[in-house]
Amino acid sequence: MKANVEALRERYRELGEQLSDPESLKDQGLYRRLATAHKRVGRQLKVGERWLSVVTQIEENRALLKGERDPDMQAMIREDLEALEVELEPATAALEEALLPHDPNDDRDAILEIRAGTGGDEAALFADDIARMYMRYAERQGWKTEMIDATEGTAGGFKEVIYAVRGDGAFGILRWESGVHRVQRVPATESQGRIHTSAVTVAVLPEAEEVDVEIKDADLKIDVYRAQGPGGQSVNTTDSAVRITHLPTGIVAQCQDEKSQHKNKAKALGVLRSRILEAAIAEQEAKIAAERKSQVGTGDRSAKIRTYNYPQSRVTDHRIGLTVHNLDAIMAGDLDAVVEAILAYRREEALAVTRKADG
């Protein structure tokens, strides 16, 4: 793995030079991608340097031990060696993890699409709860959120809500939240106090930039219509809402959150790019890794991934068998324990595949 550490050093140096290039500074999109990659490789290199330091000290101590004749010095060297060998195991595991293939999409911002599923009005109310949960989590991470579109339920909540989450590696962290989220609780409208089960679907897309997806004007069908719901007089009395259909793929995106038709069109185009990019990623990964069970690899969001049981204050993630009893904190955005457990599980899966491939 010494060669890997040397390769990280060289890559870190190259990225630093590219960041300093005046041409990179002229292209903000390129500069942002280079800065993200430089930061990521820097983290990998830090892990690699730690491993290399331990390995170097072990080699030096072993060489010293061979030439040392003093029993007391031999004892001291052996003591140091034992401590270093204990340190080597976690350092090696950390480096193996750091060297796992990196999906560049993980560095992107994310688009969250949350939709009410089975359960009628209660599902719409829970969709609102889930949307707020991720917004609060984003705030705790220091990320920013931007509303793109929302359709209200008849009794409150949302039939559908779409917003962007922008921050360092937002998609890479949130991508595993895609799937069906089930809630078990007594609805506010239930007079008999019976527990109902409802569900919402969460889709997490990597936010695309203009350079990622080429969209020709001739391939677009653009409809404008009068926005529905709250938003001020101009929202409800002018044709400011925009619906865009990408004719080659049939993918549709719409936005009515802004009062300006121009702003709604820009936001809808952003969502459209992300959906086209996600479809392209899904097609590509299905060809090269059909066995992977990731949300982009299979495109399958029908599987129940998590249950939120209010009477027992219990949250269970069915993919990894994790159950916690702090539902109030989780709904308030304290998702760290759950998210980190899922990311650790995915890393272990990837490590197992890598070790098997290495023989």
C-alpha cells in the first residue's frame, strides 16, 4: 500500500497545481469540483500518511532489534514494536477504507423528492414531517436548503415536496435515504385512537449542473399555468408556474414556488437535469454492477427501508437491523447515529467486495 500512499501524494500535488491555475479560477464550476476533490484526497492522504508512519517505525525498530545486543535496549525496542503493531491494524483498516473507489456523484449537492404514499391525509402529514426532518438535519450539518416545488394535501401536509440540499458531500450522505418510510401512529383526525400505518417515498437525486446534461431546446415541451396554493396574489393570478417535459425521455419537472415564471423555469430545468442524470447513472450502473442494491443502481424505491413507531418512540432501519428509541430527536433532525450506521454498513459491503476481488 506504500504505492497507494505515493499515488495520493502525487494526486494531491496535481490538484493543488490545478487549483492555482488561472484558467481554473475563470470556471467556477471547474474550480468547485477541483476544490472538492483536493479536500477529499487530502483526507485520504492524511490517513495514508498515518499508516505509512506506523509501518516505517515498525521497519526501523525491527532493523534496530537485529543489530542490538544490549538486553535492556532489546526489551525497550520490543515494547515499542508491540505498541506499533497494535496500532497498525486499525491504521491499515482505515487506509483500506480510504482507498475504496470513490463515486464522484457523492460530492454533489442533492435533490430530495418526498411524496405521500399509502395512507391518504395521514401520509401527506407524514410527508411534511419527513421533509422537515431532513431540513433540520441539513441545518445541523451546516448545509443550505432551497424549496423547488410543493403540492399541498387536502388536510394539510404535502402530497409532494421537492427541495435542494446544498453542502459538502450532501448526495453521498443522503443517497441511502431513498426508499419507503413507514409511520405507525394515531392520526390527529382519528377519533377512536387507533394506530394507523402510512407511508411516504423519498427519492434522493444528485443535483446536475448544466455541463453534466445537454438539453436541447427542441427536445423540451414547456407549459405555463396558474400556480395553486399559497404564495401571494401574483402567484395565484398569473401564469407563473412552469411544467417542462423532456420529449426524448418523457421525464417531467415542474415548479410553482416562485412568483416569477423565469425563476420557476430555471428551477424546473435544474430538477429535470438531475432526473435525467439519475436515469443515466441508473442505466450505467445496472450494466456494470447489477448485483448492487444501491438506490441508483437498481432504481428500486419500493422496498420499505425504515419504520417510525410513535407509540413506542421507536425508529427501525430494516436494511441494517438498527433500532433506536429516540424518535422525537430523530424527527428534530438528529439523524447522525442512523446515517453513520448506514454509511458504515455500506463501507463494509464495499470493503468485502474489494477484499474478495483481491483474492
